[in-house]
Amino acid sequence: MNRTTSRPRRRSLVALAMLGAITAGTAISGVAIAAPASATTRCATAGHAYLTQPGRVYFSGYEGNQQFGVPTVTYAQGTESFRLGGNGISPGSGVDFFVFDRNTGAQVGFVPGRPAQYYTSKAGSNCVVNENGPFFFTLPPGNYRLVANYFPGNNYRLVTDTVANIDVTPAPPPPPPPTCYYDPDNGGTICV
């Protein structure tokens, strides 16, 4: 065998191997480039929707797992405010809140002006849906369930989450009118 013949052959084999490696590398890097585009956002917490009252936060767990149990919130009709929000929510999406009557299963309107549901503002790049509200429950006295639909940022799939049970009680009666009388020593009327 002639050395000059074997060299070009070896070079062509090396060239083919390099071309194969480059092609394989391109395919591999093509996969690597495609992976981040389909990867999910990384949020600091797992997804959850919540209801807040001043100083209190109510939610049942993360991404629908109800690990904390479903809390019950009691409101006097039309007298106490609440806010709605979420954390760990896919950026650019919001939380869709619904309320259902726990006795009949019927969906009910719970935010004035929005009869069927309440869709929050959208989560920013920090995965937080800032609290919306304050709102007041104007529902008739009864037992209700607050449910939320959202896309968590770390696991982009639709989650239906039972946030809290809400027991609405009748609004308290107004206080009795004050008793007033004329006090001649003070020269006027005094009310107690």
C-alpha cells in the first residue's frame, strides 16, 4: 500500500469524523438551545393563591395540595375587608378566583361588579401577584368556598386550588341611638 494513498484516505476519514462530530454537536447544541425555551420560570416559592385580612393570610397549601388543610374565615356581611393575591405564579399570568356555595355547589358572585369571578392583576418577573382589593363580602349569610385557578411558575400546568372556606354571618345590628337629655348646669344637651 502506498503511503500517499493512505494519507488522503486517512484525511478524508478524519474529515468525515470531524464533520460527523460537528453535525452531532450542532444537533446536541440545537437541543441545548431549545431546552431553555421550553423550561419553566424559577420562582422562589411554589405556587399558591391566598386571601388576606389585615394581619392574616389564608391559604390551604401549595399548587393544590391542601397540606395545611382548608382554613375557615368568618366575615360579618359587608363589614370586613379582604384582599386577594398569589405567589409563585407564572410571570405574565394572574389568578382567577371563584366562590361557590358549599351547600348547593352553585357559583356565586362575590366581588361587586364582577358577578362570576375575579381575575387579578398579572404576576411580574418576581412571580408575585400583588394583592388586589380591598373588597367586602356582600354575599348573603351562608357557607362558601373560595377557589382559585392559576399557572404556577415552577410547574406550568393549570392548578385548581381550594383557598379557604368562608362563613358569612349577618351584619351586626346598628348600635342603639344615644340617650340625650338637657343638662341645665352645662347649658346644653348631653348624650350618653
